[in-house]
Amino acid sequence: MTKQPTVLVTGASRGLGATIAKKFGTLGYAVIVNYFKSEVKGLAVVDAIGNRHAIAIQADVCDKQQVTSMIQKSDATI
């Protein structure tokens, strides 16, 4: 069985990041929507994707431990 392709989009709660995340969703990818401050905006992007394989995860990508935790959470969820 082939696992669904997955993409992590950082800064995906707004602007260009949100646009990129939504596009990958329309192409059938599982999408990890990374946000730093706004959970509400991150969840709105997940809702806009409308893909049951999209999740929003908070992490500061400048912090290695937070990035590692984000990847672990996404592996467990998607």
C-alpha cells in the first residue's frame, strides 16, 4: 500500500504559505499546516483545504525541538 504523499508548509496560516498549502490539498496531498501564532488562521486553512488529511500544528521553525515535535505529531496523525 502506498502512503499518501505529504507536504509540510511552514508559515501556512496566511499569505503565500496558505495559498501553497491549499494548492497541495487540491492536488491530493496530505498537508501539514504549520503556524507560529494564529491557531485560528491555521485551522481556517485546514478547513479551506477540505481534506481529511490536513492538520494544523503550531511550531516555531527556528527551534529545533519544536520542529522535531511537529514532525512527530504529524507522523502520528497523518
